Amino acid sequence: MAIIAGEQKYTNIPVSILAIYAIPHDRGPTVNKDTAARAALEAFQKRHLYGVTDHILAEFSCGSHIMGDAFTSSAAPSFRVKLTGTAPFAKVHVIKDNQYVYSTSPGKAAVNFTWRNSSPAASKTSYYYVRGEQLDGEIVWVSPM
């Protein structure tokens, strides 16, 4: 399920909010108005959403965790990034604690890679998120994990 909440112009950049993974597994495949509304609210509450300036699709996961989840890991985290843009991506960044830790310039609209943090700090809380920039200037930001 995907929900586009429209475009807002708070700055000079129009931003659409797109929520995915909104159907809880315990409700089954049937979607009606009540379950869709509850699922959308749960997705927003869990931060299972991302912001885009165009119709870009994004998936960001670490094992069974998805964008917006808070979790602990005894091993070095490995993140899966999948972006489907409306134009080729000029750059895709993995950001940890406000620092760019991985960047790629794929030059294509479909991006799919795994990045592993090879040196996580023990007993330290960190957050990771992805930012994609298309060649046409459109941008995607995923909720941090």
C-alpha cells in the first residue's frame, strides 16, 4: 500500500510524503476503508515513511527492520537500499549520525545495493538514513533507523 499525501510548499521545494508498508500482517490481505486508515496511521506513528519531491519509490531495511524502526544489533548492521526513480540517480548517500559514510553515483533510475557498517561503535546509539538525488534535481529522504 502506498499513500501520497499531496505536495506542500513550505520552502521553494515541493515535498510529497509517501508512506509504505502500511498494512499490518495481522489484518490479512483484505483492505477496506477502516483497515486502510488504521494502517496508514500506524505507518506514520512507526515512521515507516519517506519524503520525496517526485514519485520516487524507496525501500530501506536492515534484516527484518525497515525505515523508521529503532532496534539493537549485536553484529555490524547491513543495510539494503532499493530506489526506483523517475530519472537516473546522480548520487545516493548512506548517512550515519549526520555524516556521509557511503556515496555512489549510479547514473540509473533503479538502484539496489547493500552497505555494511564495518566499524560500528559498541554501546553507542546511532541512526542511519538514505538520501537519493536524481539528475533532474528531484530528491528522496527515508526515515532513519
